[in-house]
Amino acid sequence: MGPGEDPRGRVGPLPTTGLDPETGYDDRVNDLRGRAASLLIGLATAIVIVAVTIIPFLSPQWVAFDQGRAQAAAWTRYTPDELRVATDAIVADLVFGGDFAVQVNGQPVLNDRERAHMADVRSVFRGLWILAVISVVVLVAASRRADRSAMWRAVRGGAIGLSIGVVIAGIVGFVAFDQLFELFHEVFFPPGSYLFDPATDRLVQLFPFAFWDETAMVVGVAIIAVCAVVALVAGRRAAAYKAIASGPDLVAVPDPGS
């Protein structure tokens, strides 16, 4: 027995735990979970945008167009038909799988080092496709969240963040493309495996430096354009769901005939 209103010694009601009945966590944990989810959704959005935007630039139409601007025929001394046979086979092996053993006039287009490098490039692309699939799953799961407004805000944030990153990379590439190109290869490929001589190696003759310079610039612009569209749509959807969530509750009106 103890003092107080309660004979067992308690002087008032027990303090509330402050737990969210839906999640079972307090506000601080819920906030951290929300931020982590938003970060994951934003990252998934950026990965999907990059993957989707790159696909058209693997098409024979784009490759042929930019090879023409980069004068790949002059570098390789192939006829237009020979250039198409060699290039289309290499790109097909890159996208769909193959050994990069295409021949022109009975001679292998690529040597062993070049074929090994293209196999490494394919591994990088496969990694991107796997990440893209995982990201799509993340976005589909996120679309089922109760707070749809927060989900769309995270998508918008991912698109804006990616566009800012691309702009920064573009500025750096404009003043130091060689160094940026070298850094990219150092990160994703074994040391020395990507170094070729334009005077003798077909791979860099088929895809000269000018090809990569221009393609990288156009891909960057395309990514920014896609990001702008995604950010605009996501922003509108976020605002719409927020308006729905903050709107007045509907009140049931009795049936006059009842």
C-alpha cells in the first residue's frame, strides 16, 4: 500500500508509449524509416531513368549515325557494308550475348584483348540491367505505401538529384573529358585492359574517341530531359495526393427517405 489516489501507490495514469499503431515504432524511428525509404526510392528512380535512357543509344540506327560523324569508315578502311556487318555483330553480342568473333573478309575484326574488353563491358551492362530490374521492383512496392505523396516526392527528388549529378559530370567532362573517361574505365575495368592503339586496334577504330565524346553528351542531355519530365509528373502527383490526404473528411448524409 502506498500514498496517492491509487491504493497500489500510483498517482496517475501510466504515460503513453507514443508508438504508431500502424508501424509499432515511435516517431523518431518512423522518421528514420521514412528517410531511408525516400532515399531508396530516389536511388531506384535514378537507376531506372539511366537504364531506360541508354537503351536507344544501343540501337544500330544511333550507332551507325554517330559512327558516320566520327568517320569510323575512314579509320577502319571498311566499306559501308563491311562496317555495318562488323558493328552490328559486336553490338548484338554486347546486348544479347556472344563471343565477339565477327569476321570481315575472313579475318577476325577484334583481337583477343579487344574481345576480352567487350566481355567486360557486357558485364557492366548486365550489372546495370540487374540493378534496373531490382529498382523497378522497389518502385512497384513503394507505390503501395500508404503515404503516396511521400513516395512521389521521393521519385521527384531522385530525378532532380540525377539531373544535378549529370550536369556536374557534364561540366567536368567539358573541361576534362579525357580524365573523366579514364576515371570511368579505372573504376569499372581491370587496369590496362581498356588501353588500345587507334593505329592498329579495330575496336577504337570502329568506335573512335569522337564517337564516345558526342554520344556521352547526347546521352547526358537525354537523361536530363527524362529527369525533367519525371520530376514534373511526380511533383504533380505528390501535390494531388497531399491535397486528397489533407482534404476534409466526408460526412455521411442520411437518406431523406429513411
